[in-house]
Amino acid sequence: MSTDAPKLSPVEGFKDESRYLRGTIPDELQADTDHFGKGDLQLLKFHGTYQQDDRDSRKSPGGKTYSFMIRTRIPSGVLTSDQFLAHLDLCDEFGNSTMKLTTRQAIQLHGVPKTDLKTTIARINECGLSTLAACGDVNRNVMCCPAKRSDSIHDQIQSTAMDLAMHLAPRTISYRQCWLVDDETGEKQLLQDEKSPEEVEPIYGKTYLPRKFKIGIALPEDNCIDVYTQDLGMIAVVRDGKVIGYNFTVGGGMGTTPSAAKTFPALGKRMAFVKAEDVLKVAEAVVIVQRDNGNRADRKVARLKYLIAEWGIEKFRAAVEKHLGAPLDDCTEDDVHGFDDHIGWQDQGDGKWSYGLNVENGRLSDGPERQWKACFREICSELKPEIRLTSHQSAILCDIAPEDKPKLTEILKKHGIPVSEEVSTVRRWSMACVGLPTCGLSITESERALPQMIDELEAPLAKLGLDKDAFTIRMTGCPNGCARPYNADIGLVGKAKGKYTVFVGGALLGNRLNFIFRDLVPTEEVPSTLVSVFTAYKNYRQESETLGDFCARVGKDELEKLCSTPA
């Protein structure tokens, strides 16, 4: 039997030869082309940008039209009004005049041409934020409950999120060289290449991680960031009003490839309790064990969840302990038991208020009926709230004085924006990924399709008396799962052009995977398919049973029968 090591994936070669993510990006930025070469495409992700093309125009005489998506990394989703305004300016000056609030508390700009790429990224840095490690085979944006409260608990977890983001950020100077140095008068190339990997990237090394890595911090009473879907999840353990540590979960992840049975969505497994003062070193140890043992030959199975599936949680924990040189404590009994989307008015406890504004699918644009960007411009300019992005693609407007509450409502109505209290429950708890036309992985529509489906569901739900029931509907244009569809009450996943796999049986709390109810359902049949599920739920649920609990209890075969049984 051959003992040869498995052949590494091409991406590993690009990283190895990249000189710590620099590649030939500076040269290509100055070249007279509208796109980058294959190797630099992979490296650009680490810098926070993806090359895309408008798939709506692929068949036009001019062929592909390239542009770039730029993602800003915003730990806990916290930013100032000035930083938010700066992004609105950039989407108008260089992008496609829209801005996307993401499912991981970040901001995406779309449609930026290559000629404006460097200027846009430099401007993001000038306002005190960064795109470094917003994408790529590194730890990405650290999610955390964004609620603003006058208590030490929220301050602690949000501070921990920032500490993790800084500690696990790449140290390479290539980001500065590519985007923040003037081409004509800038610095000479530094001597990074002459240093050892341990000096340049003490955590990541020369080839970084096998795949992306995601961290999220939750409170037991508020799992708004879907802690069990993270590569590393942290559930705060609170005693006497103080976070004394965290229960670490490892191995969550949503992406899957239906044609490859070896791939699957997974929820994190509870690993250990970690004291607050030890969070950084234990998190680093988890990252390093994945760095050294994750699959670098097959990117389809390179995420941490596959290493844990292969090893088991006991072996993985032992490897983390070996790296630390000390044993870990078992998890406490603390677990998630609540979920708050932070929509509507919430008392901060300091005499001021927060207002959670529901932004359908996170897309900010100006149209004849609703002027989202203009609305946010006026709010940020006049009221200057701190803004906190949620994991449901919405925004919390913080530090609103009691006397300014009517003013905020007035600005919303002036621009045709529905106050969150007017948004139906089903729409409030829905979300969709970008999908077509810009995402290169998307198989079918997502963000552009879900609002109409919600339109078709609102009346039947009201007729059934279920319009106040909270359940999650999440849609993605492909199986990669960016909108976390696989633990939702209802997941709609693009499977073929204009067709979706319908998943049911997840949980609002995010701690249970769903199952396939129907496959290859045409777009126009999705609403009626869901209405049959709602009807069965209405007729056959047990007392206080949620939609997800009902579907999980009865299972696929019984649900099929109930959906076809007359009431």
C-alpha cells in the first residue's frame, strides 16, 4: 500500500507560493484588465474581496462583465454612524448603489470595478474598519450578540469578540502593501519573505488554514448568532452578573455538496468549559489543531466539522489539551434556551433606547416606494446612533434619547420604510443569501425570490391563525448555506435552476438540524408546499408545539400523509 502523502489541492499551492498572501496582486492592480488571474483570485478572498460577474448579462454581446464584492469585517456588528455613512458613500461612488447587511454581522458592497478596488478598500480602512480576513482560509468575522445593554455581561462578551478578532487576525504586511500604500510614493517592499512562518504568521503559518473558520459568542437566553453553526461556538457562563467563562462548542458548519455524500451540514459538539481569562489561548489551540490536521487535499471536506466527524470529540479535545499542555474542564450545564432578534424598541437600561429595524434580506437601496439608503443617511446624520448589525441581516439603532423616538419614526415613514411593528412575523423571521445574479456559486434565485414567496404566505398564515407564530424561513441559492438554512424551521435551498429542496424540522433556537421534506420543488410551487405544511401543523400539533418541533416529531413520512389528509 502506498505511503505517499495525499496530493494537496491547488489552492494550497497558491497559498504556499503567495509570499503571505501578496501574490502578484499589486502588479495585477496596475494591469489594464478588468479581472485577476486564477491564483490571485484565491488570495483576494483573504483581503476581503471576491471577483464576480453579473450572470444576468453573461449572454450579452460583450460577454462577462467583471466586478468585485467587498466585505467589511465588523466584530459583533458594532460600528458608528460615520462608518455606516462611509459605506453608503462607497456603494454609491464605486458599487452598484446598493449595500448588503450580511448574516454574519458584516457589510458587503457589490459591483465595484477593478479600477476602484484599491480606493474602496483604502477608504474602508480610513474610517477605522478593515476588510482583512473578512473572507479566506482564516478566522472570519467574530459574531456576538449585538444588543446594547447597560450591564457588564454584554460588555464582556462584545469585548471578548473584539479580542478574538484581533488575536486571530493575519499578521502579514501584504494587506498594507496591496491596499494602503501609494503606488508612486509608497514604501519599499519589506523583508517579510526572509522571516520564518512563525515570525510572520505565528498562528496561521505559511499556508494558513485548510478552509474558512467561524466563531460566534452567545448568551444562554439569547442565541441570536446561531452558536451551534460555528466552527467554534462560545456559550457564556454567567454567575452573579459576571461572565466567568464559556462552554466551547466545535465543529458546526452549514455548507454541503449534494452530489458528494461525504459532505454534510453539522451542529457543533460541546467540548469544554473555558475560563474567561483563558479564552484566547484555548481558541488559538483549537485553530492550530485544525490548521495542522484539517484536510488540505480535498477542500470539500476541509472544514473543522469533518475533522471532528473523523476523530470524534474526545480525540479532538485531547489534541487541544496536548497543545495547551493542560487538561480542560468539562462543560457546565449552561446551554442556549432563548432567541431574541432584537427587533423593535428595547430599553438599554441607561436612559436611552435601541430600535431594531427589520431590513428584508439586508439589502439597502433606494426605489420609488422605499428609500432605505436615504433613510439611513438622515438617521445617521441627525440622530447619530451607534449601529449594530444583527445575524438576521437587520440593524439596531442605539442610544436613541426618549424624546427622539418620535423623530426616528417620522424619518422611517418619510422614506416609506415600514416600522418593524408593521412587518409580518413570517417576514421578520425570514432571510436569504445574495444568490443571483452576482454570487458565482448560486444555482438559482434567493434574495430576489423570497420576498414574493413571503407575500404569498402572509394571507394563508393569517387565515390559519398562525400569523403570530414565530418560525424561521431561510433561503439560499445553493447548498453552501450562507443563510444557515439547515437548522431553520424551514430551509429552502437551491438545487437546480428554478427549483429548491425544502427542508423542515429545524428549530428557532438553532440547536437542531432539519430534514428534507421535498426535493426539486419549482419556484411557483414552494408557497403551496409550505402552506400544506402549515395546515398540517395547525390541525395536528400538540399544545405549545412549535412548527419545527411538530415536523421533527412526526417525521417526513407522517408529515407527507398529514399534508395530504383533508382537515
